[in-house]
Amino acid sequence: MTVASTEPSQLERRLSAFVDSQVSDTERQDVEALLVNDPHARALHDDLKRGSQAARHRLDDLLKEPVPLDLVRSIKNAPLPRKAVRLPGSARRSAAFRPSGLQALSACILTLLLGSSLGYMIGARPTGGMQTSETLTGQAFEQRDWLDDIVSHYRLYSRQQNRLVEIGADRPADILEWLTTGTGVGFRIPDLTESGLAFVGARLVAAENTPTGVLIYRRTSGDNDGDILALTFSRVRPETTKPIEDIRLDTSLVSWSTPLATYVIVAPSSAADLDEIAAKAAGLI
């Protein structure tokens, strides 16, 4: 049994370097002449070029994806680095790392090989199954759900400090009657002062064409003093009843469901205690 070699051929290396513009003027002219006269080289060049473009598109899409909530919390809760202390009489010199010539050359070779391998592997895949950036964008729109509506409303009203609520916190009875009638969900206004949150008032919005009540709070202490947090509820029935923690662009959310309603806590993505607040609110609402 013969095992096919996975090592790229000399021609594949030359063409990969050419696609990545990592060749000298003389080598570039030689490769261009080769592409004119050699159909096999042209076909391989086209595959490598498609693979390189697909890799760039995929990287751009990955960079647009939201940062995982656990990573945000880890960064938020990580201890600050200690400041450098200059001892008396110490010399004022830079401690920057200066690579040797051999180290720099090794790093360049490694980067080139990784880029060439990635472009070749992707280019070798059948083009019929390749997803373009336009396809991925279309899928993103198709996957839009009711939580996107919740987040969109939050981003809108949280920036309008002069029109943050429709009914203020000084009218709790009106809020209870209004939102219970509007959403069909019975509720209580949770007291979250122990979590550093002051109740500001309420709004009524629509998420996936369903009336949704919004109880709005403002942080009164800590590094995020002044941040707006919203507790929303409606009769929307999600596909899963399991709690959901997610980050969508610059906004974090935690949602959970009961037999009567679905609830979502929404806040800036810097909120590291959102799950704790959600757990407390779930026991009070």
C-alpha cells in the first residue's frame, strides 16, 4: 500500500510564494512565464489563489465574531499588572527583546510555511462546498432571532439618557398595571440595590412581534458606575428552555424561561456579574 505524500511539491512552494508576493523580481518573472506556458501550473496557481482569498475572508469573519462571555469575565476579573519599580541608581535602558538574526530568519520561514500550507489546503478543497463572505453574511441574517430584537432595543434606549424610560420608578403601580396588561405576564419589580443597581423605570417594546416589558436599572457603584442594565420579559417561547449566556457585539445577555414567560437580562459586555444578577432577579420577579 502506497501512502501519498502530504508534503507540498517544489512547484507548489514556488506558486504559493508567488501568490503571497514573497518572491524576488527575477523569480516573479520566471513564474509568470511558467504560468503562460504550463496549463498544470496555471490550474494549481488558480487553486492556491482561491484558497488564499477564502482564508482571508474566513479570517475577516472570525474577527467579527463576538468575544466569548467567559473570556470577557476573565479579563474583567484579572488582577491588574504590577507597575515596574525603578530601583535607585538603576540604569535607564530599554528591556525590549531584540531577536538575533537567526531567530528573525526562523520566524520569517515559519510564517511563510504556515501561510503557504493554509492557502494550499483550502485551495485544494472542492470549490462547490466553499462558503463565500456573501453566503456567510446571508446566513447571519437568516439566523437573526428575537434576542437580536432585544439587543437592538437596548442599544437604542440605553443611549437616550433623557428618554430612558416611558414611566419612571416613582410610579410602580402604574408600571405593574401597564406591563402586565401589555405583555400578559404577571411580575414583580425586583429590588437589586444589593447588586449596586437602582431601578429607573420601565418601557414596552416588541421583540419578534411580541409585546415585551422592560425594567431598567442603572449602576450606582463600581467601575461601571452609570451603566444601564435591562430586565425584559415576554411570552416568547424560545426553542430551548435552557439558560443562555451570550455576547452580541458590545452587549451581553443572560436569558432563562419559566412555564409562563421568558426573561432576559441585558447589559454592556463589560458586565462580569450578569449571571449573578440574573439569578437574583429570577428569585425576586
